[in-house]
Amino acid sequence: MKKKTGKRIRCGSPAGAIFVLGVLILVVGGSFAAYTNFQSVKRVVSTGTQSDTMFGSNYLSLIRLTDENPPVKRISLVESDNYYTIMVIVCNYVWGDETLYNPKNITYEVSAVLTATDGGENLPDGIKEITMSGNSFDTNGTCTLKDQKLAAGKAEKNSYSFRIPKALKDKIKIQITAEPDSSSADAVNSQKLAAILSFADYKVTKNWTGKFLDSTINKSPLDYDAFNYEISGNGEGKVAVTWDDKLQLSSWTVIGGKNTTVPEQGKHSYVFDVDASTTAIQFQFYRNPDKPLEEKDNNWISFGSLVTVSYQEKKAEGAE
């Protein structure tokens, strides 16, 4: 058997000691540079220091834990036999980008509360036939699933299937909330996911609007380097997002659209398609280091005007 041989650095001489010291400096210096570079990136997406909250959903929106008025969204249902179904997803990443997953474990509770579409106090008969992931609602119209978990270290999601009798579709709304427990509040920036889902058939004005989700947090725009932006609405067609060059669209954003980032009077735009089943899309903006924000931008009304959303409805085939 051959004996393994290798070069050794002898440290018995001053020259050897100086060489080893130099190697250590290079290793430590290189490691520190790599660490600080990583921290520079991490600073933008960290849940603890920035607005990016790795807790998302296909239908629910992020709001503060103390907020009691979630957004109302009209949802299209999938028909099956005598029932309609809808799948609500809760995940540990920024919705639409599985690479931005939460570095911390999340434990939360999902609650669903039924309300009458007409605003009355009495729920319609037959609500016990409504289920959330196979679990029935009680006589008060409530169903709760406790100890729901999303593990750290990779993109994870939990799905909740709602089954609604056809006869009740136009008679009820469902308020759904995914609220973290106290041990997970920090991991999600003291926010929860919530929305009131409505299924009634009624004529709506098709439109899309946008807002900074961070405006619901008790901080000012200048407190952040990165921002969560949500576009919500209904209707099939094209959505154009236009923003001031004080902001930069995250390169992680993948919506399947066309980036027309050609500066024109300090503006940039991004155009993408939306279909009838889409109700909300979230992505991120960053501050442009070459175009710093001004003091006048340090309130959410002025800051919100830096981004505008326009919508062009898709014409029906044969329409002129």
C-alpha cells in the first residue's frame, strides 16, 4: 500500500511563522468579506429588519396582527357535482417567489368564520355541509384548525380545501385568518394573513389597483430598504405597473410579463397578463441607491404615488 505523502509547512522558522500568519489573515479576511457580502444581501430580505415577510397566500393578504378589517375579495369557485370548491394556500415564502422562504419555523392557527351575504345576523340553513379540509363548521359558523406548521429552511405550503353546497354560494361569505402564535410572531413581522372571500354572482367593475403592504405597519418609508407591493383586483387582461426611478423592481420578480424598463421622464414600467382566477399578486421594490428618497417621500401617501397601476381589460373574441 502506498503511503500518502503531502507537503507540510514547517513553523519552526520565522519565515514559516510569517507565512502561516499571512495565510490566516487571508482566510479570516476572505471569510469576513464573504460574510459581510452575504449580510449585505441578507439585510434586504431579512424578516427581522426589512419589510419582506416570508408568509404568503394565494388569496389572503398580509395585515397587522391588531387589524380587524381584512380586505374583501370576490373569488371564482370550481364546480363539482352539487358543490363548489376553492383551495386556499398558506406558505412560508413571499407569494410568487419560492426562493424567498422563511429562515424560521412558523406555527399558526387557521380560522374560518361564515357570515351572511345580506349582512343579517342569522346564517342560512345547511352550513354544516360546508367544510374546511374535511372539517365541519359549528352552529356559530366557525371552523378552526390549530397547530399548523411550516418548517424553516425550505419553501413549504399548506393547502385548505373549502367545499360549499351550490345552494349556499350566494348566501355566505367566509372570513379566513392564518394567525401566528406568539413564538412565531417575530418570524412574520407581527403580521397575519386574512381576507373575506365572497362568492356571490354580481356585476363588478373590473379593475386592478396597487398598494404598499408596509403602510399597515407603524413605520415610515425611510425606515425600509425594501418594500412589499400588492396588486389586487379582478378581470382578465393586462396590468401595467409604473414606478419612479427612486425605486427598483426586484430582480427576483417573476410574473411572466414584459419588463419595459426604458427610462422616460424618470419612469419605468412592467406589463403582465392576469386571468379571471387571479385576485392578488405580490412582489418587491427596493430603494435605488443612485436616486435616494427625499423627506417629502417619508409618508405613505406621497410614497405610494411613486407607483401607479393601470389595467386594460381583455376584449372578448369577435369584439371590436
